Amino acid sequence: MDTPVALIIFNRPDCTERVLKAIAKAKPSKLFVIADGPRPNRPDDIEKCIATRAVIDKVDWECEVITDYSDINLGCKMRPVSGIDWVFEQVEEAIILEDDCLADPSFFRFCEELLERYRHDERVMMIGGINFLGNYQTEYQSYYFSLFGGTWGWATWRRAWKLNDPDMKLWPQVQEMGILEKIFPIPEQCNYWKDYFQKVYDGWLTDAWDYQWLLSCWINSGYRIFPEVNLVSNIGFRDDATHTFGESPLANMETAGIAFPLKHPPFIFRSVEADEKIQESFSGKMKKDYETDEINKTNGKLLKTGLSAVLNRLEKFRLFRLFRLFRNPSSPPPTQTEADRMIAFVRSNTMLPHARLHSLYEQTLFCEINNIAGDYVECGTWKGGAVGLMLQVNQRYGSSRRHVHLFDSFEGIPEPDANFDGEKAVAEAIQAGAGGDGRLVAVTGFYDSLGTLEINRELLENRIGYDRHSSIITRDGFRIRCPRNPARSVTSQF
């Protein structure tokens, strides 16, 4: 394996040996070993640290072993951080394991493939090996994009790790801007994370480094990947542990090999359902409980809360940008995706370019998958291709059919009129080369002067098979409801 592996060790030779044997099966060509020094108030650490470091001498495959052994104890915060900093001073990407993180053999190939796939995609900041749910599988994909994704066996890139803020210098600004409230609209969930981050910032949690890394991912709108099955087991839940002791459902979790070739998600946005299940296990507040509480409030407040939650998610995770980058840019282009097939079906009924239709497909898909309520409205319908694409997505993914409102003159494309559209519209038509006298030139097959009311009905009801009782075709209705302002309108054609 060409991807470097970084192993963080301390004073547990038995755990280290088991983890090293798992690494040996992958045979990385380069192994970085980060070791903390003995604690000054624990004389027994000296012998244990020596014994643990001796385990590394058992590397028996062709491998460059590079060590960073500290003579003093830096602690559970600064030793991992300084060690990972040291690794990324030398390499661009690495797989990182601690001495109690026992990885399934498929974990290494999983990380290596995704490190390459998302190497230049700044939306992805980390690849995790643990699945807190144990198993979360669908037939469509082998892994998920998440807010979470643990650091018990993980991988990242130098370009992501450089954004880590171990001292939480930005925490006051994060609070002032209400960023966590935008990520977690449920107060109990938001307060859970605010309390932990505040404890780290105030120095109550002095030996943590992963909370800071988690927050760094969030404030940079970075996703973490977690696999459909659990690939790493934490074998360190025992009395000599620093953090992981006592009974826990996360202790010694079973692992399962992930199947190859990997099924890559066709788009990049987080799995909300999986994140809610993970968050529920942390804070104990279920999404359905929150929704029930809100329903019992006034309708006005419920509407405001729901819209705010949706808009905050769009703002925080740059989903409008994601819509434009929906297909993974590093994946090989498929011969024809579902979106392409749906677009081809309505191609002759729309003047929109392929890129804009693809964006429309992605936005509609987001609305359907997340069950965002509302009707579909198109202003300037022409032959109904755009809304026809939306209704195909609704039929494929929607839980129910939607009402559709189509606004148009349904009389073709009129010529610009200085008295109605304003002189600017006429001037721009001339500048665009539409005719020296300022009149648009109708191109056969592109502009239709014969009327499109029947074409809309034929596409939506006959070809797509959408319920005719769910569609409302309004002749020139939008112009009546919202008159155009000549001073502001440029090319308003319906």
C-alpha cells in the first residue's frame, strides 16, 4: 500500500501489538510512529513506554519506519496534534490510527481509495472508519457524508488538517454568529455541543484534541465520511485507559469488511437521517420529539421555525453551491445518469441549457428527499419541459404528488415593446443582434408562435402521466397577480 500510515502510541504494548499486526496486513510502504513520553507522576510509565516502543521494532515487511518519540509527556491533547502536524510536514495525506483502534483489513483500502477520490474536493475533510450505528446500509452507496464520523481510525489530507484550530481561537466568533444554532436547530442538540466546546475552550477539558478538530470541520463546511459498516473496533475500553473506560456500547464493536468495488454516492450532501440517529445517541433528543413540540405551538411560530431551519441549513452547508457541484467532480463521468435520462425526455420541450436543467433536477431532488412542503410554480412555461423534469423527480422520489402552477401567455414569444417592457429591453435586444430594427427574430423550432397551452398539457398529463387534477394551468395569470414594473423589468416574457 502506497498511502502512509501514522500510528499514535503510548504505554500499552499489548494493544499496540494487535494494531500493528492489523497494519502489517496492509503493508504500507511508510509508517510514521508518534509516541508520548512517560507521565512524571507515574513511574511505571517508563517501563511501559519502552516496551510499547519496542513493539515497533517488530515491523517485518518492506517499510520505511519514521519515529517521533517524545522524551516528556505532552498529554492527550498536544501529543496527537503535534504528531499529526509532524506527519503532514512530510506527506500530503495519511491514514491515522491510535494504539487501541483495531482496523478491519478492508479499512486501509477504503481509506486509500477515498483519499485519492476526494483529494482535491475541499467539501470533504475527513474519512472515518467507525460507524457509530454499527451498520447503516442501502443498495445505492457504500458510505455517507456526515457531520460526524469518529477519529478511531481515520484519514485526511494536509489541505484539511491545516484548518484545524486546536486552541479554538475562533470559538468566540462562532458563538457570536450563532453558527451552532444554524447547524442544530433543536435546542437540546445544540446545547449538548455548545457545552462540550465551552468546556474545552475554558480549560475544563485539557486533554481533548478531537472536539477542536470536529468544530474545525463544521465551521469550514467540511463533511466527514463514514462507511456503511463498522471498520474499526476500539479495544481500549479498560481500567488503564485515559478516556475510554467502563461499560459502553462503543467498546469492542464488531467489524465487517466493506465490499469492493465501492458504490460511490452520485452526489455530495450529508445523510440527514443517519446524522439524526447518531445525534440522538449523543444528546438523547429525538427529532420527532422536537417536531411534536413545535406542532403544539401556534401555526405562525411553527412556520417560522421550519423555514428558519431549512434556510439555515442551506446557508451553513452551502447547498446552493453544492447544487452546482452536485455530481462528484473527481468521479469518472457516467454514460448516462438518471438526471440525463429525465432531461432527455423533456429536451424538446425546453430552451434551458443542460447545466441549468441538471441544477434544477438536483434542487428538486433535495426538496423531495427532505420532504420540503409546497407547490411547484413555473413562470414562463413555454412547452413545459422544466416543470416536466420536476414532476419526474417528484414521481420518482416524492412521498405524494404536488400541485403545479404554470404561468404563461401561452401565445408564443412576443416582440419587445418600449411602452410595456421599457426602452432598455428594446435597446438590449438590438445590442444582442436580434435585428437592426430592434425586433426579435423567431427561429423555427425554437420560438413557437402557435401557442403552447396544448403542448404543456400533452407533456405533463399524457407523456409523463401526471395527475391532471394536480396541475393548474393559468393563462397569463402571473401578469395579473404581479404586474411588471417597466422601470425595473428588462425582458419579462411569459
